[in-house]
Amino acid sequence: MNDEALERLFRLYHVPLVRYLTRRLGDRDWAEEIAQETFLRALRQETLTSERSWLFAVATNLVRDDARKETRRRHHLQRLADEERGRVVEPDTTSIERAHERDLARRAVDGLAERDRLALLMKEEGLNYTEIAEALDLSVGSVGTTLARARRRLTESYEALQQDVALRSGGTRGAS
Amino acid sequence: MEHLDEGMAHAWIDGELSADDAVSVETHLQSCATCAAIVAEARGLVAATSRIVSQLDHVSAGVIPAAISTRPAALRARRVWWRHPAFAVAAVLGVTTMSWLSLRSTTGGRVATIAGEHAPTGDVTAAAAVAPNASASTSAVASPTKVPASRARDARAPSAGAGAAVRPDAQRLAVRDEAEPTRTIAPAASAPTPTAPMQAAPAAKAASTAESPMPVPRLLEDRTALAANRAGASGFTSGKASFAASASLAGCYVLARADNTARSATMQLPPRIRLTDSVRTTGSATATFLAYGMRDGTTAEIPLQYRRVGASAFDLSPAFDDAVIGNAALGEAAFVRVLALPADGARPTASPTDAQFVARRQSCP
């Protein structure tokens, strides 16, 4: 692939790919790294037929490989980063609420089965059923069912987490 | 045709069925309440999913300008609206009302004026706001071609009868903002340019030029800031919508992503609306606020219930302060708001508002 083709590919897909990876990983820097590596691999390809599904598939595989190698170290670094952010930033109420919502969303998304989660996040980035099927090695016919299951479980999980938090905060108030 | 399974319902919503299959599904939905309910639930799940996933997007502290006001806590609270049992009531009201409006639109309707009014706790004011350009603020959209089957947002609100085509552009209310003074121009995201021929109601057009720009609810500004942040970081752009002359009645935004078929729009509604003209208000204790998706197969209907609190005032039911419209269509997203005021029995005496917006899909980066 020449530079011109890569540039076109980058312009088209870098943003959605990074967003997909960020949502997948919860780490923007990590997502950028994976995306960069993905595009570098694309550069080594002569041609890409289903370029979007190829990019998302490669990025997903890179995440898997990367995660296996570095899970523990990254978690540790992430904790340190979170602590540091909490130490230097004085978040306002809105920030806290948004962070809280993000945490709930993260827990709900992480609670999904891997295939469901990836299909869902790819769909949110606009991949069609054929592309999702190619990226995840599924049959096209099963994508609808996969997404239906993922959406239901995500929604129910998120709702349950909200209720759990509400119950706990209610209990705290009642105890005080 | 056999009943839909959940996967097919989602595939239909996602626009992934073949043309023949899609027609079969649409036909079936018009006569099958069970499947209409499945689709309605699926729509709720699709919209909820987009909303939950979008919360994963990281926003660094400090990117939102401090001058922007804070939404009242009651409005900030996230409700699990797609499961709210009261929604079924609202959905039924909406369907009934819109069916009537559909008929009425062919005979012409009254033009009235309503004004947005903030309740004491319903503050959405602050320094930052949007002054949509004239074309955007008076934009109109083409008449809806169809609203297939059930579009209610709630899982348990089958509304197979809602498929009746609605022509809200045939009856419009000019709306006026009483609450907001002149505002500054919002940074970053620009109002999308409507591509449909514009033909706003004269009253609405006058209002849009004479009155102050609409206030922008916090959520919209957050999104603007988010978009600006992303744009700086990686070229992300976000479509932002404005209401036609709707002033304080509501704010909307649309997240538009390149080649993304799953977009969403959130409407924030005023806590109180007050009628200011001769609209008869002796009837029902409730008014129904309807948001309709239009064009390019956009499909969304959100009946939201207002409760009468006086001779001419309605308060938004606490259960419905925030709603998400799922838009599973390609191309532009366009939504029309309609305020239906039942009176003298079950029939609304006021025409729908003109309020509507067009959000053009953005290309990324």
C-alpha cells in the first residue's frame, strides 16, 4: 500500500477506530498505540478488500495480543494514573457525575461476553453486519442475534448497576 | 409471516434486511401487536445502548467552559426511562393524538403561539449558548414519508397504529422565548446546514428573527465541548442541531459519525410550558409532547407527557425530562417536535409546533 492509500485510509478510519478502541480499552493512549500499529500493518498490505472490517479485526487482535502481554502492568499503571488524576484535579459535581456514569457504563460493557462487546462497539462505530461478521469471523445471519443479545444484556446490566448504586446510597443516607 | 425474533427486529431497525424482507416486516408489524412490541422494545434497547456506550468516551477535566450553567439536579439525573411504566400511557396518548393530527392536517389547522417558560428550578441559562444562523433556525424538513409501525421508545408500548403518516409541517405553532436575553455564540461545533428546501411557517420565521437565540441546555454544551475537544485531538466532528424559532422549548443535539448508522439525539424539554394565546385549555389534564423522526427512514417517536398545573400551564411530568431518540438511518437525521394539547374531550385544540431541526451527517475526520 502506498502512502496515498494509507493517508486515505487514515482519514477515513482513524477516528472511529480510536474511538472504538478507547471504548474497548478505557485508555485513550493505549487506543492510539493500537490504532497506529494497525495502520502500520495496513501499510504492509498490498491491497485491502474489506478495509474497514480488516482494520477493526486487526485492531481487535492486537488488543488481544497486547492485553495478554501487558494486562497486569497496564492495570497497575492505570491505577497510578487514576490516583494521580484524582490528586491533582478538583472535579466539580458534574465531573463526578459523569465519571460515575462512565464507570457504570464501563462495568456494564466489560460485563458483556467478548464477542457481544466487540460486535456492539463495532456497530456503534457504524460497521454494518457484513463488516462485523468479517471482523469477528461470524456468519452475517448471526450478527442481528448477537447485537440483540448484547444490547439487552448491556441495558439490563447498566440498569441493575444503577439500582444497586441507588440502593447503596439510600442505605448510606438512612444510616447517617 | 411468522413472528419476528429479536435478532430480526434488531436487523430491521439497523437497516440490515433486504428490501423484500424489510417490506415483509413492515407489513407484518402493521397488523401484529406482539411484534410491534418486540420492535418497540428493540428500539428502546438500541437507543439505550448508544447512550450507555457514549458514556465511555473520556472527557478530561476542565474542557467544559466554567461559565456554562449547570442543569438542575433533577434534570441531570438519569432515569431509566425506557422501562418507565408511565411511558406506555404516554405512548398511547401520542399515538392517539398523532392519528388525529394526521387527519386534521389535511384540513388545515389553527396557528397559535406558545411560549417557553422556565420553572423556578428549571434553569438552563448560562453564558454560553448558541445563536443558530438564520437558515438553520428557520429550517424546515420535508414532510415525512412514512413512520413505519411502532416507534414508541418504550419496550412495553406497542403502537402498531402509529404508522400513520403525519404532516406536522402543515400545522405549526410559532414559539417564543420569554426567558432568555441575548446570548453569545457557542464555540466549535457549527450548526448543520439543512439540505431540504426550507419553508418555515411565517410566524415561526418572524419569531426566529425577532427573538433572542435559544438557550442551550447544559447537555448540549457539554457535547459541544466534547466535540471541540475531540476535534482538537483527533478531528472528530459532531453535528449540532438547532430548533426553528423554538427558543427555550428544547435543545437537541445529534451525534453524527462517519458512516455510522446508529446515531442518537437527545432532547431536553422545558420543565414548564405556558400557553399565551387563545388556545382552549379546558380539556385534558395532560398534554403530549411528541418528537418524530423523519426522512431517510429515520424512525423515532417519543411521546412525553405534560401535566396541567393551571389554566394555561403544563409541567413536564418528572418521568420525562430527558429522552433519547434513536436514529437508525443513513443520511440526515431530522426530528420534528409536536406539542399536542388535548382539550374538550380527547381532541387537541392546538396545532403542533413547528419546532424541528435538521442535523446533517458529518464526515469524519
